[in-house]
Amino acid sequence: MTSKPQPRWAIMIVLMIAHAVNDGFLWVIPPLLPAIREHFHLSYTEIGALYTSYRFLGDILQAPAAYLVHLVPPYTIIAGGLLWSSIGMFLSTLSTSYGMLAWTFAVGGIGRAPYHPLATTLLSRVFGRDTLGRAIALHMSGSSLGQVAAPFLVGLLLAYYGWRLPITLWSALALLAGLSLFFLLKRREENFSTTRKTLRLPYFSRPMAVYLLALSVWGIAQAGLMTFLPLFLVDNRGLSKEKAAAVYGMMSLSSVIFRPFIGAVMDWMGKRKPVLIGGFVICGLSILGLASVKSMGMMYLFIVLLGTFGSGHSGLSDTFLIEMIPSNRREETLGATFTVRMAIAAPAPLIVGFASERLSLPTIFLILSAVPILTALVLALAEEKPHD
């Protein structure tokens, strides 16, 4: 019997919306940190610890979340994660103390755990290798749309309504996205039904080990940099909190625009690694320029390049990873690899905050500029070895 064709682009659109909302929380919080710092009278270290509390549990629980596909359909798990984030982050707006805020951030962050390993696996099942680079790029652009909308939402609301309303509105979007994803994909459940798999350990290979080392190194720098960029713009470039949020959104906008082009270049070349290595080098030079060049015009250029090759192209490295993994081992393997990469990076905001109080943010940014170069050097050692 001939199987029904999969509605690939309908699935893509639903997952892009979910991705925008899921990852948007990561971009709602940083531009709010200057206002949260002012409200609770926090130090850089406390700010770093707050953002770490949001990231940590969501990062380390990705591997267990991926194994839930043995019990329930993946879209149910993704939708449940969005609903969890919605409730947890709404509770954070009721906080009256720093301790309560950190606790509710940690609870809300748990909802992030299922999305990346499960959504990426779904995409790899409905798009072939000849179009997977573009599919991942479009999916990542869904994330970037959230990354653009979130900072601009903060910039519009912050001056008049404070830091609580942007989180409340984004929590409502997560609720709507979770319910929509569940009901729309449940109608196409036959596209995701697979033979019950044997529970087994994640797949692993030597090229994957090199890849994970490279991306874990970059993840540490990226987490610290993206958390403190709005504070850097306020404290060291004299921008208002609202304008810093808008510049943060501009960085994400460049990612939305250029990600599909980078994905298309990957597909055209038939290789992922050269594009990734070149992008990391440009990213390192952009951070260096941002920290050392005082010109405001050049600052905007470096922000655009950082969005394109920092948050933009690095997400496409997942294409490189997916193709190393046999198709029947992807849920558990991606859950484990995302956990390793993100859990290693999760304490970075705390470390950067602590170090910035002793060395200053510009000095820390100068140090971080070397990390993408190191990432490129390590990634050059990884063998590009696609798996069927």
C-alpha cells in the first residue's frame, strides 16, 4: 500500500510558530534584565544566577524528555512543554522577591526541555537530505522570529508597563501555541506514527565527540554574551533600556533574514562544515569589534554580523549533527547531545556575571571573542560523515 504523502509544509509552519514562542522566552528575559536589576537592586552575579536558574533545568532535562516518545507522541510532549512554560513564567510575574523570581524562572524553564530534540527529529523524518539544510534553516528562522518579536515587545512595553507585562503576554502566546500545535498535529497523527522502538542508549561516534566539544565551547560563550549584551549596551554604550532591547531585536532580525540563505549555501555546497567554520570566525571578529570599537555606526554593523553568524548560523550546526545519526536513533541521541551542549553552557551567565564585577563587561567580551575562533579550529577536526 502506498503511504499518504506527508503535509511537510503544514508541519513546518506549526513547528516554526511553536519554535518562535519556545525560544522567545530566552529573548524576552535578557532585555528585561536591566529593569529587573533596577527593581530588585541586583548585582551582575545575581543577574547571571537568575538567568542560569531559568536555563539549567530545561537544559539538563532534554535527554529524559526525548525518551518520553516511547510513551506518548512527540507533538504531545512538545505541546505539554509549552503549556508548562506558560504557567511557570506567568507565576514569575507575581514574584515579590529575588528568591521567588529565581525559583519561578527555574520552574518555567523546565518546559523548554522537550522542544529541540523532538521537533528536530520530526523535521528530519519528513524532509530528505537534499532539502534538510533549508528545512532546518526555515525552522530556525521560526525561532528567530520569536527572538525578534520578543525584544521589540519588551522595547515597546517596558517604559510604560514595567518588566512584568512582557512576560505575561509571552506566557499567553505559549499557551496558545501549545494548544494549537497539539490539536493541529493530532489531526495528522498518522504522519508521526512509528513502530515501537526498543529503549536503548544514545548513538555515539568519534566525529560526534569532536562536534560536541566544538559546540559546547561556543555554547559557553554564547550564553554569557547573549545574556549580558543588553546590560553592556546600557552600561557601556549609554543606550536606554528600551533602545537596548530594540538593538537586541535588530540582532535577531539579521538572523531571520540570513539563516535561509546560509542553509541554501549548505545544500548547494553539499557540505556543512566549511560554512560553519567561516561563520564562527566572523562571529569572533564581530565580538572583538563590539568590545573594542567605540563608533556607534560600527557597533550596529557588529550587532548585525553577530546576529547572522552568532545566533543565526550556529543554529544550523544542528544539520551537521543530525546527519551523523542513524534515523532510527535520533530522538534519544538528540536529547542527549542537546543536554550536553546546553547544560555545559547553562552556568555561563553566572560565571560571566561574577567575572564582570571583577574585570568589567568589555574585558569579558574581549575574552569571549576568542571562543568562536577556538570553536572553528576544533570543528575543523570533525569528520563530515552523513548517515542514512
